Amino acid sequence: MQDLLEQFLVYMTSERSLTSNTIAAYRTDLEQLGVFLREQGVRAWTDVTSEDMLAFMLFLRERRYANSTMARRTAAVKAFYAYLIEHGFMDVDPTSTIGSPRVDRFPPRAISVNLVDELLELPLRSSSPEGLRDKAMLELLYATGMRVSELVALNMSDIDLAVPTVQCHGKGDRQRTLPINGTAVTSLEEYFDLARPQLARSATQQTEALFLNHRGKRLTRQGFWLILKGYAEDLGYDDLTPHTLRHSFAAHMLSNGADIRQVQELMGHASISTTQIYTHLSHGQGDSTSNGRLSRQDTNQSNDTAHINGQQNGQHLPVDH
């Protein structure tokens, strides 16, 4: 069973250009199905019937998996069997009778500009290399609205402080060049000059990664989450996540009068309908957008739409809020 699974994952990586995170999720979902099938006495993917698939869905429901998890499991299984049929491994799709669970979509949450400012000032309590790194990361995340996976994937060569811009590598190998505002530029300059060389000394070999951990290696998504969690506790805002800054970036841009198409390109959304969600967040935030940081951010980015080259093709990508 493992051979067909590996072939499928290679195909989805090379032909469908899915991200490593999506591939890892597919692997987890299908391996769970494989364990279930073996316990039921099924030894081959091609022997699976509709009854087996319905039993697996019931198995998941009995364990009270969330609808979002059920939907992801279903999508992975359907994609796998579509691959098997397309490549001639079997003729009948055992997933054809299985519907996808309805997933309630909750509106994204944004925080006020004043709370963003409080967050961005927290790393300044420490003059350590880690503090300067955290300041640069948070400033860059809020200045560009990029995803945390895009942030930690950045290399030194992706930053051009002379312009200033950052080359962002998004989903589906789509790239976009994002303008950086003045406060983020200053924080990055301090990180380059004072902090990164010190962090890099701990590395056993050189790396082009932009943001480093205390061992001199590329900072991971999990590492960034732990860092942000610490600052969130200091703020007394337990619900703060990396995506909260992304949501806030979009809402604040729209509140300051940015064109929705511009925000779509900055965010790297494949569909403008995803960006339109933020128009509801932007209402009623007038007092929070009077802060100088946002004014500088919006001015710089409104004048730099020519730098944006997100390739908005018709690829099927997961919806990203």
C-alpha cells in the first residue's frame, strides 16, 4: 500500500505544485486511512469499497473530529482515488458516494492599529539578537501581510533594502514582490547589522536563511509560533496568531482607502472573493487607523503597486483567509 501512496504524493508535488505543508497533511490523512483499512482486513488500496469508505467516515465521526478535519480527510481521500482511477489502477471510485462535510467559515479577526503598535514594541525590551530578530520579523509580517510560512522561507537574497522590497514565494510557486515600509526597513537594517551575524555564529554551516534561531539555523513555523505566543501572553491577548497580523494588515489597508484589487495582489489571494471578507472587518475602525505607523504603511504600499507581480493564474489552491 505504501508504494501507491508515495507515487501519489510525488505526483501531487510535481504536477499539482502543492506545498510541503499540504503534502504532509495528505500523508497523515491517508496513512490514518491505511491503518484503519488494515485493521478491517483490507490489504490493498484497490480493494477498497464504498462500504469501507463509509465505515472510515463513521469511524472519524465517532471520535468527534471537527468538521474542518473531516473535510480535509475527505478531500485527501477523494484526491487519492481520483489519481488511482486516472492512472488506471482501478475503475470504480469508492469515494463517489461520500459528500464533503459542511465547514462553517468564521470571519477572520483583526486587531486595532494601537494593539499592533504595542505588539511591535515588545521586542524592544531586549537588546539581544533574538529581540532584534523578533522586532524585524513582526514588523515585516505586518508591513507586507505575508503568511508565516512565507516569512520563515525567506532568504537573504529575497530582501532588497535599496528599493525597498521583499520577494515573497507564495502558494503554487507564485511569486510577488512586496514593498516594505520605513519602520520595517529600519528594523531589518538593525537585524542585518547587529543580530543576524551573532545568531549565525552558532551554526555548524552557513545558511542563506533570513531569520535564524539561536542555533544559527532557519527559524521554523513552529519556532515563530512559540515566539509570538510569548508576546501574546505579555499583551494578555491569547487569541493572537500569525494570521491575526495578516488579517489586520488587510483590514487596515482597506480602512485607509486601499483598492481591493491592490490588497488582493499584496495578499497573494487567487480569488478576490477571499479578499472581500476583509471589507467587513474594515468598517468601524476609524479611531484605530489614525496611528502614524499605518499611515506610513499605506502611503508606501499605495505608491508601489507597480512592484507587485503576483501571478494570479487559475490554479486550484486552498482558500486562505
